[in-house]
Amino acid sequence: FHQVDSDDLTIAINFWWQSDIMSAMVEHMDAFYLRIILR
């Protein structure tokens, strides 16, 4: 049971971390494109 719990936790952390990185990337790209448009 412990092994399954730790696997689920690892998957959850990986999913959360990746989605957090992706949202940060999207915000960064939005600012990047906004600067190009306003130029």
C-alpha cells in the first residue's frame, strides 16, 4: 500500500509541477507576444 501511495503522490507532484511550469511559460509568452504587438 505504501508503494502505491508514494507512486500516486509522485504522479500528483509531477502533474502539479508540470502544470505550474506550463502556466508560467504561457504567462511569459503572453508578455513576449504583447511586447512584439505593441512595438
